[in-house]
Amino acid sequence: MQLGLVGLGKMGFNMRERLRAGGHEVIGYDPRPEVTDVANLAALAAALTAPRVVWVMVPSGTITHSTIAELADVLSPGDLVIDGGNSRYTEDGPHAKLLGDKGISFIDAGVSGGVWGLTEGYGLMVGGSDADVARVMPIFDTLRPPGDLADGFVHAGPVGAGHYAKMVHNGIEYGLMHAYAEGYELLAAEDLINDPQAVIQAWSNGTVVRSWLQELLAKALKEDPGFAEISGYTEDSGEGRWTVEEAIAHRVPMPVIAASLFARFASRQDDSPTMKAVSALRNQFGGHAVKRISESG
């Protein structure tokens, strides 16, 4: 197939390479001249043969919206736009309407795989009509991991379903990562454990906690023992927050994912106001000693 690809960052660039290796013609656009194939979105539309398919792989929010709005002006009836970024599922309906009013179809695609997707393939969760999804299956087939279709691709439902599935996927990811991280800290705190990295490495085969994330943790510890080179400051992309908000809306108890999200917030505090208040309260009701800032060195 022929595909226009907007956004050639870490994932978009590798997706272009994987698709080209799979025999597809990919014309990419990115504001950075060193990676782009065309000068702007109008040039991208002109370079594609109608009916066109354009995959948008840019940061969620304002950038995605402005990109889709501009594509609505330069594309034609019969074309199709795929939003493969981490957009909130509630934005998909308005984007589908904006494009649909001009006869342009829309698919939302949750994409997992990170920088490893080039070689390992990308897990795909898509939302849209049966006809639209079938139309671009050659693209999905090349991007997904090898093996059974059901093990790396799902047509999750109508427009919005793909990003909803990806949101939940990332919420689970938050919880899994934090559980592994807590386990590492406990191993590192115990003098009986000679090598925490070796323990985590040994979980790679035969254990019920083996996973790709576990393997990546073992790899990270091997490259930087004790994580001496990085800080604990951890951002969140938004999808963990959205997952917790959906849990509240649906009255689904989600204590693990919620706790992992709040732990990320805590990582950004040099000195937690909450823990200061706890220390002050312990001092007030029990006379427990508090550590003054001047004593902390």
C-alpha cells in the first residue's frame, strides 16, 4: 500500500522503516527537515494517490487536533485518516465528525511497542468501521508482531474503542512497572541479597512474574547498577490519569493503578508536604521527634 505518515519521532520514524521494509510506499512529513520527505501537509496530500490513507503519529492534544483539522482541508472525500497517537478516546468522536463532514473516514489506533517496535512489531488496538479497518489491514499486518493475528492485533470496536483499549493498557502498565520497581527496592534493601539484578534476571524463565517489562528492568539494572545515573522523577503521559477517571465514572475499584499514578506524582516532590504534615502530627499528638531541615545536611 501507499501511506502518508505524519510525525517521524521515535515511534513514527521506526514505523516508517518497518513499513518500507515490508514493501509499502511511505511518504512521511515532519517539521524537522532532516527526516521529512515533503515540506508540509499540503505537499504530502499532493504526493499521495487518491484515495489516500494518512497515519497521524504526533503528541496527543492540541497538536493532534490541529494536524487533523489541517488534513481535513487538504484531503478529499474517500480518503482515510488514522490517529495512532495516545489521544484520549473522547477526542475521537469529534475528530471523526470533523473528517466525516468532508467525506473522509477515521480510525483510532492504540499502538504499543515503543522503540522496540521496529524489530519486534507493534501491538495494535483499533477502532472504526469494519470496512475502514479492512481497507488498511495490509498496513496493520506489517506493523503488528509476527504470529497469530489475535495475539498482536484487535479491532476493539467502533471509533474510540482503539484509544480506550490503549488507555487501559497503559493504566495496567503503570501498575506493573510500579510492582516490579517496589520489588527491586526491597531486594536492594536486604543484605542477604548479593545481587538484585541477578535475581530479577533469573525471573526471566520459568517464573509466573516473567514478562517483557521484567526483562527490561533486568537490562536497565545491568546497564546502570543501582540506577546511579538517573533521578526518580517520573512523568505520566496522561493515560494513567484517564484510566483512573474512567474507573471512577464506571465505579470500578482500581486501587493498584491509582496508587501507581499517585506514586509518580510523589516522585516529583523534593520534599513532600504530605509527609511534612504527617511528621508534624506525630510530633503534636505523641511528642515524636521531627527531623529539622537544618539537621538533614
